[in-house]
Amino acid sequence: MPAANGEATRVTDDPAFDDSPALSPDGAQIVFLTARHDPSPNFPDLKYEIYVMDSDGGNPRRLTETEAAEDHPAWSPDGSTIIFDADYDSDGYYELYTMNADGTDVTRLTSNAANDQFADWSPDGTRIAFSSDRNGNWDIFVMEADGSNQRTLTNSPDWELFPAWSPDGTQITFTGLVPRSRNTDVFVINADGSDVRQLTDSPRFDENPTWLPDGNLIAFQTERDGNFEIYVM
């Protein structure tokens, strides 16, 4: 749909679940998850595979074909690489992986007895922000693009999820959740881990924020009207 709102155009039409779309940096392709190959789909425990298609929905291509479920794909800034999370070693924990945009050269970036998920690339492609529960609750971490130098940005009893870099690379917005609460809110933090600020305060769910390319607006989904809609602020 147009960024300023308007008519939404349907780009997939399959009986299975297609979700978690991400538009490529040049706007030409969409990477997404699909459960169309799950032999016994049972939402929300679906065996997702990663597909890519043209941004108008044409030319869908399957990128992964594994026994595990892939999740949360995201593009590198130059459009050459896709990062995602999966439990390929069947130890019960998700790790972060990258692959070329054609599905080749799958590379493992993290290896922990914990879940590492929801990754997003910095605008210059040198760093990756992600969420991990390795410290007992979900915090935001940053690492180099090759998986080295993993370090925490947040360390609170709350959960910090779905980090997204600002276009100038100076800030990260994320979803904040107080465990056992019935709402989430949108926060922003400097890329060095300083100055955490709460941007929304809703009794319902405000979550999954992402920056618009000019860096002046943040889009997010919210349930404040009783069902989920897309808002900007």
C-alpha cells in the first residue's frame, strides 16, 4: 500500500499462511514466510519456509527447503543477503543465520543455549541488532555483521523485542513488554545503548515498529482501536 495510506494491494493468494513480509531495499522484491509446505499446519506452530517474489506478487521462488521452520527474514542494506532465525540443530533454541538472496551459502552467526531472533541490519550493513533471552529475559543485543563482538544494549526485567535501526544508524526502536502484562509499547534507544525513551503508552498493544526512510516517522501496529491497524507517529 502507499506509505501515506490508501488502497492495499493483495500480492499472495494461497490457502496457507503467508506472513512476515519484508520489502527489498530497491523495492523490487518481497521476502516472506509461508506455511504452504507444512504437511499438518496447526497455527501458530507452523513449519515456515522462506520465499521471495517480485513486489507485485509475481515470480515466487522458494529459498529454503528444510525440516526446521525458518522465521523473521530481513534484507541486508545492499539487498544481497537475507538474515533469519531457525533451530537447525534441533536443540530447542533459535539461532541467527544469513543466506544469499538466492538461498545459497547459509551461514550461522550465533550459537547459544538461548534464543537469538528478530534481527535487523544497521543502515551501513556493518552491524546487526537482535533480541536474545540468553540473560534470562529478552534483551536487545548488537553484533558485527559476521556474528562477532556480541554485546547487550538493554538489561532490564522487561522484554525488549523486534529492534529496528533508524535510517541514519543512530537509534534503534523496539517493542517493550512487561512480562505478564496485557500490553506492549514502542520504545527508542540510542545505538550505543544510552537514553531509552518510551514513545507510546497505550492500555492495548503497540508493537513491531519500523522507521520510514526519511527517519522522521515510525510506523507500528496497534490494537488501541480494538483490532490491529497500522499507525505512524
